[in-house]
Amino acid sequence: HKTAQGVQHWGPSGAAVWSSPTADLQRQIMYIATGNNYSDPSTEMSDAVIAVDMKTGKKLWSRQLMPKDVWNSGCVAEKKDNCPPHRGDDYDFGAPPLLRSLSDGRTLLLLAQKSGIIYALDPDHQGRQLWATRLGHGGPLGGVEWGGAANNRYAYFPLSDFDFDNPNVGGGVFALDLLTGKQVLHVPPPKPACAGQYGCSPAQMAPPSLIPGILFAGSLDGHLRAYDTRGGDVLWDFDTAQNFKTTNGVHAHGGSLNGAGPAIVGGMLFVNTGYTNAMAGNVLLAFAIDSSKVVDTNNVCLLYTSDAADDLTRV
């Protein structure tokens, strides 16, 4: 059709891919999560996961979780000439699929959506849905934005649910049982100390990083927190929204944590802080273990569970 200005529209436009594909080395398959359509007509592979043969590139199967989600930024512009007549809700899959093996030998493919819903699919049966759990109400910047983390028993997701009209809502960390999808843990966000500052919000968009017993998750309020995976207690909290003296002498200030999660390697944790359209910043922070707070291991025995990805047990 033509617009009111006489511009010819063509379609379909396909769907965006916001995240990295997930490689299933055992099955030699790549799983690709997709976003919404930007224009009519809608397609069957938007807001979906697509399984692709790693050797040939052939599509093996796809599973659409939300049909007819046609939306673009023209829908929030003053003039909505480019907004589709029957627009969707902008419920992309911005997070990469999570592939986890269960204790009973099965495999789960987890899809976290901006709708606030987490889906568990069976990759051995063309993405058959096993369960779905809602964490929040969702929205264009709501639900799960960039990803979660999982071990062999639980999946952990930070919730965004950012609200343009009310920056004081949103946020929280959730844990789900992989077998059932049942919520086993919810940690509400604290009230931001930066309330009133542009871009400050308790919404948690950044993907988390998981090590045995601890989940690291950032927030738009600039805080990086370490959560005890057994009960959700905050074990460590660092406010990155401050000035820093840098190794290269450039003036640096932290801000909102978004887009990418912490990288943990060799006993160090690395995180970048500051995000456009939130609290801006320009610094990469590196953290090491505080040796003054390490327990004397001569009198402490740590027992590891049989699965190194699960929690630690101290006796």
C-alpha cells in the first residue's frame, strides 16, 4: 500500500536479530532469537527462535512465541505516519537463548522476552513448549532485555519493566526452577539513591553473570550487586556512578549498567559502566578479591556439590 504522502511500502521486512546466536555443539545446531517485524506484513519468524544447521546453514525448525508483533519507532513519534495500522507491543527477544542440560538427561532452551515471559522449549522436539512463566508486565523497555544466567538447576533473570512515565518502578531479580518453571526466588530492588537524576531507575536491564553461589547483576541506578543464589541476600554492593581516577589519566565517571554484564575470569571481575539515554559514563572497572576479608581457609572446609555449576555448600 501507499502512505498518505504517496510513498510505496514494500514487504515483508523480516525481523531483527538483537543477540548472539547460541551454539549447540552436541547437536551441531545454532539457535537464533529474533525481534519483532518493523512493517506489515508480519512474518512467521518474528519474536521467535530459529534452529539452523551449523554445517549447511539450513533452517531446521522455528518456533514463534508471539505472532503479529509489528512495531517501529514511528509508533512513539509525534507523527505516526510510519507506525503500522495494527501495531504490536515491541516484544523482541533481545536476549540470547540459554541452553542447559537437566539432571534427567533432557535439554532445555530458555527464551526470555521483553513481554516479561520466560519460555522453556524442547530442542529435541522442534522447540515444543514445556513451560512459560511470567515475571513482569513487560513493555518496549520491559521484561527481560539482554539476558539471564543458569546452572543445571535454576535460571536467574533480572527484570527491567522500565516505565517512561514513572522512573521509580521496575527491577528485581528472579530465580526459576528449570524442571517446572516455578519461581523459587524474588529479590525486589532497593529504592535508588540517585532518584530524580536523569536516567536513574531501579530497572535491571543488564544481563547477569553467574559463578557458583553468587549472581552479579547491575542496575540503571549504577549499582553492581552480588546476590547469594541460595536466599537472594545482597552480599556486596558497589555504586559505579561516581568519579574514578583512571590508569590512563582520562577523567572518568560511572553511570547506569546496561547492555552487557560483568566478565569474570582469573579471580577478576570486569564491568563497563555508563549508558546512553540513562546515566551516562565512560569507564571500565576491574575488581579483585579483597584479601583482607578472605576467611582463613586453614580452619574451613568447602564442599563442592557434584555439579560445579551449582551452589557451594559450607560445613
